[in-house]
Amino acid sequence: MIRLKNKEDILKLQEGGAILARIMRKLHQAAKPGVSAAFLDKLAYQLITEAGGRPSFLNYRPDFASQTFPNSLCVSLNETIVHGIPRKDLILKKGDLVSLDIGMEYQGVFTDHAISFGLNPISLAEQKLIRTTRQALMAAIKIARPNHTLGDIGYAIENEAFKNGFKVIKDLTGHGVGYAVHEEPAVFNYGVPGEGLKLEPGLVIAIEPMITFSTSSVKENSDGSFATLDGKKAAHFEHTIAILKNKTIILTK
């Protein structure tokens, strides 16, 4: 069941989302060669709790996952798309493509946010992959208005990927969010314009394009993370947004 959010909910989400965005910026600054993923996870937990929030990923298991996620922050490197475990022995190094994904419960509501970036030097193709994934997210947000559809959102993402020579991951999706970490509806990274659920005021969703060089399929690793089927690198960006009558708000900004 899709649960629309009221004005009070959205104000709380906007406050929590702004805090989460600030936390992400600090994590990005801390993510340098030689730093362990476990250090970033510990920092994420500290920053969230100091802000009065709760790490919503910690000990959470979504319906589609085979196991509980044991940390506050997903740190996914290179061919790992999402749900990367921030282990002590996972050390960031030059040339890595890093994706950070974080969720927080604040005042009883949930927001979700992800970014990707390279630890230079990275190739021009990898820079383009990251840039295209960010552009795909913004193209999807631009179309996310009342009377448009989830198919419009998916098409905007896939079209941005396709015209730049990349592919979208089709086995993983965005989702509704707000009252829980994951809610209905699923927000696919591909679609047909005009098809699917019609967007309406009060809908809060996490849009999260995952884009790769040459595959749309994934494999699940033994630790529960998901990687590209062909072993090539992937990028991932995510914003939580609220669709209102006359505008759409990026909550994690």
C-alpha cells in the first residue's frame, strides 16, 4: 500500500534530509586513499547519533535481501553496486570508484541518500559514468511532478544512460520512503513514458539510478552486497524527494 505524506511529515523529512546531506558531505570529505571503510561507517554512526537520528540501515534486512545489514553505512567499491559491507580490511585506494549510501530515521521519519565519486586518478570513461549517473538522477527528479508517472521517471533515467553509452541496472530499484526504510512503490530505472503509477502530491520516493558500462544484471555476493555481473564498475546516486502540488522538493539536499 502506498502511503502519502502530509505537510507535517514532509517538514520533518526536509529537516532530517538536510541533516543527512550534511553528514554525507562530511563522509565524502573523509573518504580518502588509505582510509578504511570501517572508519567511514563508525564516523557515519557518530554523526547520525550526534544529530539526534538513528542509522536506519543498521541491523535492517529488506525483503529482497538474504541477510541483515550489519552497519550504518554502505560502502560499495568499483564493481560493487550497493550494500557494500564496510569491513576493516576494505581500504580505499587511488583509482577506486566509491559509492556511499546512508539512511537515517529522524523524528520518526526516514530519508535515504547516496553518492558516487572517484579517488583520482580515474579514467575519463569512469568520470563520464559518474557524471551520467548524477545527470540521470536530476533528469528523473525534473520529471517527477503530479500527473507524470513512474514510467516517465524510469524512462528519463534509462534515456540519460543510453545516450551516453551506458546501461541501467534493472534488478535493483528505488522505492517509497518516509514512514519506513523501504515502502511501496518500487521505482525502476527504466520505463515507458506515460505508463505505471501516476504521481500525486504527498508521494515521497527515493530515486536511485545505478548505471554501468555494459550490463543490466547483478550478482549477489556471499556478504549480501550486489555487484555487476560482468565485473565492471558501477555508479549510484540517490535523493529522497517529496512531490507536492506545485513543486518537487529534494529532501536530501
